[in-house]
Amino acid sequence: MWQRLKHIMQSNAFASLAGNGVGAVLGIGTLAIQARTLSKADLGSWLVFITTFTLFDVIRSGLILNPVIRNMAGAKTQGEQQTIAGAAWQLCVLFTIVAVAIFTLPGVAFYSWFSSLDLGFFVQWFWLLAAITLPHNLATWFLNASQQFKKVQWVRILNQALFLGFNIGNFSLNLGIDYIFWGFVISQLATSLLTLILGWSRITDFSKGDKPTRQKLFSFGKYSMLTLLVSNLLRSSDTYILGLLLGPVAVSIYNIPQRLLQIFEMPISAISITRLPILAGLHSNGKEEELTKEFHKSAGVLWLGIIPVALVCFIFAEPLVVLLGGEGFRESASVLRFFAVYAAFLPLERYSGIGLDVVNQPRLNLIKVILMLAVNIVGDFAAIYLFPNAPVAAVAGISVITFGSGVLLGYSFLGKHMKFSFSGIISSGWQQITSLAGKLKR
């Protein structure tokens, strides 16, 4: 049994899962401290800021990550990998310059308006964060593409641990939201410097990129970028709508249980990122039968594994939100219960997107998330209007409808390009779980 446990603990999936688990704990710990050191209004302002910067970060990741993984998986030589890395750097720098210009110029011209929406910090310092996060972001993307998941987790854990340290300092010294912001900046800068020193960011490959490779990356990346943009808007649209109509206090009430969703998103992200290169390789080599088996097994294990966690969060919603945010956030329990229901859809929704990317249908994945965003926005406004006595919980309830529609749309699209079945997902997942449990008992 110990040998089997050792083998599991040395696997890429376990390394990714463990690293994401530690990262989730650090992230939740950071938010718990912020909820106790900042007023609800300041916490809401910080969450709007970090949500907006994360949106940019996700867009940039969408342009580079998936096409780099797909192309590096098919690279035959070290020289090809260097060309891909260089082209990724060049694309990323160009995108960052354009994004800074787009965000900064309107921010300077209409600063007072942005400040009224709690985005003053963002437009003032976006350029700085966009630049200093570039090396460590590229490092994690390259490490993911080469399946060096342990190094990926070290980068992420270091980043979050540094920021947690600054929040602990604020807990003791009560220096306020400005101190939190600069702690975030320093954490990002230190992480980027480390990846540059260790060579993980591959900045020395910058000049080796060429136009055909840039075009190849962009032709796929434009779809995955838009998909991740819309997906992140899907998650952050609730924050923006609540902030616009109800103010930063409502944002705080909503975001405390939303951060607990890391309990679900952590294993989903950790496992799916390790499966993506494998699934892409099977499709590239024409092994469709093996692709279906691997898809069924991966999606099934994740889905069946998430359901018990969702049930626990539903039952113990109140003590969980009080543990994270304190007594002032007890009313967030109903929000977490809705999140626990829709979280059960997350593995299936995520794997429908992975499947569409693997079979080279990123356009259909984009259409799926655009339709989900439309459902969510219309539903949010309707929920706030129809349930004025519990608008925050009603907005959370719309998430169940949104992600349920995503599952139906995603698998409807995927069924035209890959053989799969829900019964196959359930049976393969159950067989894998029972097989693993049986091996551990021996």
C-alpha cells in the first residue's frame, strides 16, 4: 500500500492537486484576514480591483497558455520549443503594451468616473502590475506545457505566501488598503524576479520566435483568449452588477462564499491542467478510442469526487462563512448553498470546454460561454428586480441556471466531434475510484 501511495504522491496530478490545495488555503487565509482588518466597503473596493486585474490576467493567459501547450506537445526538437517560447514572449509583450494603452488612456481621461466605480487603483497602477507579472506568468505557462507541475506550484505558492505575509502584517499594524495594494505589488515582483533568475521564464528564447509561429499561436489563441475573457466575465459579472446596483457591501457579502468555491475549483483546475496535454496528444495522434476512454475517466473521477464536497458545503454553509469572514458575514450562508449546488456542475462544464479545445473547436467553446454569459447577466438583473429582499442570494441562484445551461450546450456541441456518453463518464469514473480504493486497501 505504501508503495502505491508513494507512486500516487509522485504523480503530476497529485503535485498539481497538492500545490493548488496549498494555494487555496493561502488564498482563503488571506481573505479571512482581509475580512477582519478592512471595512466591508474597503474590502468590496479591493475585491473589485483584484477581480478587474484578474480579468486582464486571464485574457493574457488565454492568448498564450492553451496554444503553447498544444504546440509544445507536438514539438519534435528543442529548437522548435525555443521558437514557440520566443513567439509566446513576443505575443505576450505586444498584447500587454496594447492592453496598457487601452486601459490607461481612458483611465487618465475619465479618472473621476473610474474612481466612482472603485476602479481608481486599477487605472492608476495597471501598467505596473501588467509589466511585473509578465515573467512569472510566462514561466508557469511554459512549465505547464512541459508538464513540470511541481515547479508551477512552487511559483504559485511563493506568490500567495508572500502576499499572505503582508496581510498578516496589516492584521498587526492596521495600515489599511494602500498597504495591501503595495504588498500585492511587491509579492508579484519578487516572484517574477525569482523565475527570471532560475530561467523558468525562458526570456533568453525571446529573440528566437518567428512570424509563422506567432501566427500559429495567435490563430488558436484568439479563440481561447476570448473564451477565457467571457468565462471570467461570467464569474465577475455578478460582482460588477452587485457593485453597480447595490454597492461594495453587497460585493463583500457575495464574495466571501465565492472565495470558498476555491475548494471546488482547486481540484478541477489541478487535474484538468494535467490531463489537457495528454488528451491533446491522443487527438493529435489520431487515437480517438483512447481519447474517449481518457476523457470519460478524467471527467468521471472529478465529477464524482466533487459531489460529496458540494454536499458538505451545502449542509455546513453557515459555520463555513462565519469561519472565513466572521460573524458579520453569517448572512452569506444562503449564497454558499446556491454555490454548492452549481459547483456540482463545474467539472462537467469545464470538461466540455477542454474537450472542444482538444478536438480543435475553440470557436464552439467560445459560443458556449458567450451564451452562458448572456443567461447570467439577464438572470442577475431579473433576480435583483424580482427578489429585492434577498438580491445577493438570488444572484447566486442564477449561477445554477447558468452552469446547467453550459453543461447542456457544451456536450451538445462536443457530441458532434467526439464520441462520449454521460453513462460512460459515470461508469468510468466510478471504476477508477473503486479501483484506486481497492489498491490502497491492499
